[in-house]
Amino acid sequence: MMNTPLTIPPMLERAERYFPNKQVISRTLAKTHRYTYAEIGKRTRALASVLTELGLKRGERVGTVAWNHHRHLEAYFAAPGMGAVLHMINMRLSPDHLVYVINHAEDKILLIDEDLLPVIESVQEQLTTVHTYIIMTDNESVPESSLAPLFSYEQLLDKGDRGFSFLTGLDENEPAAMCYTSATTGKPKGVLYSHRGIALHSLVQGMVDTTAISENDVCMPVVPMFHVNAWGLPYSATFYGATQVLPGPNFTPQLLAELIESEKVTFTGGVPTIWLGLLQVLNKGNYDASSLRAVICGGSAAPKSIIEAFEKKLGVPFFHAYGMTETSPLVSYSRLKSHQQEWEEEDRYTVRAKQGMAVPLIDIKGVNENGEIAWDGNEMGELLIRGPWIADSYHQDERSIDTFRDGWLHTGDVVTIDEEGSIKIVDRTKDLIKSGGEWISSVDLENAIMGHEAVLEAAVVAVPHEKWQERPIACVVLKEDKKATKEDILEYLAPQFAKWWLPDEIVFMEQLPRTSVGKFLKRALREQVVKTIG
């Protein structure tokens, strides 16, 4: 067989050749742009030539501080296409962490959205490796800024070579992209993604039993492009020739609903917070979401009640997926097997609320102090993963030894695996609640509480207890037009759990603290709860 390297440039070249008239619809601060893949290809080649002219060398990093739009998509392919590495920077990190990831990655060039210039200006004196800044804006002039030298993205592209040839001879194992973890504890950890890993991840993402992305789709990644490559969707959507809708900055649930209706979006992905907001908008009946064939939810577990609401009330199929920064991210996808489709409705939704089976080429197991756990849906253990797009170390980080051992990624997620091979995330190892020697799953309690008609969001944390070691406390945000008491919530939970599982307190809040990628920030929540209840 031919030894053809699996690299990123052929993915864009395929879109240019076979789908030149398919569109990328991109919303920026000023307007909505429409470019064909033929045009995106030329712009991407021009950017690759510009990066080369600016002195970026093979293997060096170019950072992006940007929202989901066409310029960011072009950088996804331009940097690896000329042999560099694209570092997608989470602009929501704290200033200290922002400085750390840029310096640790040794970024040479930064591509920055116009509205995010102040984020970088505020830390520029601490950046040790960046030599060039490029502003991504629709304005013709470059604004006044303390960043120097500062160039206009569009002006540079006008001078770039739109017939630039992507680098040949790339090794498929060379790094192509880079993200850092969101750092709920300690400093963020860097993960390098290889050309081979991204190519294989994109192939599997298009399989019928995973997301089934195809040329027929209109794909709208709501998950940020700085969050694990937007779950790989920009790569796979381009590779398969799908129309792309990139929602840009400052979007709202209403705007997403408008885009779904106007662009006939068929496929979209994001974290549960996004879908809670969209669900409230769509429930009012003012928008047509009938084009949707799949809403993909990841980042944290979505309660069964959300899945049922999308599917029963709106007729929109809703799917769970699981992954992490270290896994590119697709690990598992929740679809019913053929025989499960004949089960009773309640049993089907119970399965669908799990994180699903490992996708092709990925291997999993669960382990605890007694060894490998049984696939019985009951025994708990830490999830271990291996596969061709799973990281084997962090970038220049001594913490690698704690996470990557014996050829496996140790995730820190506590799971059960049922007889069908479906993973259920029970908790993070650090969030699992041990009460009186028995384990309580904060995730199970959260998902159940969010099934209450008055509840918008819920997070459960452990607090110290003199007798039982730890006890669960539930933090609840109610819907704007709903009311509920502690007694209402506990009465609703009582039939679903053993009495000792029920939270000792229900703390009502206006909002819950979150990480930079939308997950509940439980460390801050614990501190807040301890102060509240004394």
C-alpha cells in the first residue's frame, strides 16, 4: 500500500476541488460575510504566504485570540499548511494564565480580534516571545494600539500569494495545532495535536455512527474555536464539504435561533449552558428549528430532561458526546444500537443520557483500587483512554507523569460502563462525594434537580461534615418566571434516590460560577457555599 501521509492541507484542498461553491457564512462585529470554499482556499493560501514572509518557521507557534469566524477558520488551515502550529488561545483565562500559555507555547505571532485587543494590550509587557501582532477586523484602518508592530489581517492578505503552495513533505506526526486546558486547578496544561491525529479524528467524526457530518450538512459550531479545536468541527466540516455557519462574537440564544432558521442549520454543537438558553427561546415558538438533525452536547453531562425537551417538545434530535482537551476531543458518542431502539421510551432516554460508546479506533477501560471494573453499569472506576488522537504527554510539563501512564490517559473522570459498552460519567475524582463511607454522584443529583420544572441550573458540591465526612449541598438557579422552595426540590428528588443521597441544603443563587469554557467552577462554589451556610 502507498504510504500517504495523513496531513491537514489535503483536507482543505478537497473542499477547494470538490465543493468550491459551498459557503462559509461568518458573522463578525460589523457584518455577516459569505465566502465559498474556493475563496476561503485562496485567502488561506494568502495567509500562509504572509506568515512565511513574517518569518514564522516550521514548528513555531502562531496564536489566535479570536471568536468563531472565517478568519479564524483560515488560520486553522494556513498555519499547519506552511508547517507551523496554530495555538488557539482561550481569551477568558485570567491575565496570569493568559501570559503563561502564550509564553509557555512560545507564540511568535498573534492574530487578534479587534474587540479583544485590550485583552492582549493589558499583558503585552509580560509577553516574552511574540514579535508580531495582526488585527482581524472589517475596518480598513489599523486602530491606535500599544501593540507593535500591528498589522491589518485584510491588508496583509491583499499582498499575500493566493496561489501559495502548502508545504510538501510534512510528516504526519508533526504538531499542527495546540490548545491548553482550562485550568480549574493549577496552571493550564498544553496539548499538541498532530496532523495525523486531526486527520483521523476528522475521518471518524464523519462516520454514520458518530456525528455523520457530510456535504449535505449546514454545520454551526457554537463551541468556541479555542476550546479543543471547536471539537474538531471546522476541520471535519471543511473536509466533508459541509456548509459552515460561524456565529462570531457576542451571540445570544436569540441570535442562534435566528441563524438556525435563516441558514437552515442541520448540525450544531456546544455545552449544556448553550442549549438551556436556546431551549427557552425555542419553547416560545417564534423560530423554526425543523432543519436541525442533530444537537451535540459535550463539555459536561446534560440531564435527561434536556434531551427529552428537545426531542419531545421540539422534535430536534439531541446527542451526548464525551471528550477532553487531551483527546482532540472525540472519545464517545451516544447513539442507540439497533436492538435498543425497540426498548421502552424511558429505557431509551436513560441510555441516551449516558456519554455513549467509544468511537472507532478508541479503546477505553475503567479502573479502581481493585483493578479493572466490570462492564455492569454499577461498578465505578476512573476512565482510561488510548487511541491515535489521544495525547501521550503535556507540552513541556512535569505533570505529564501523573496523567499519562502505562500507555493510557488517566482522565480523572469516574465512570460506570454498562453491558453495552456505554460510558456514564459519574463524577470527577475530586468532585465525588463520600458520605459515611459511601459514594454519592454529584452529576446524578444535578441532572435530577434540573429535571424540576422550575429549575434552570443546578450544581452539587460536597461540604465537610463532622459525622459523615462529607455531605452534598445543592446550588440552584430558578427560571425567571418560576418559584420553588427547598421542600419542593427535596420532595421532587425523594422518589429518585436513597434518603442519604438527598442534599442537606438547597442554596438558591442568581447565577453559578463557571470556568472559561462554561463548566461549573465547583471549587469557587464550595467556598461560596461554606460561607453561606456557615
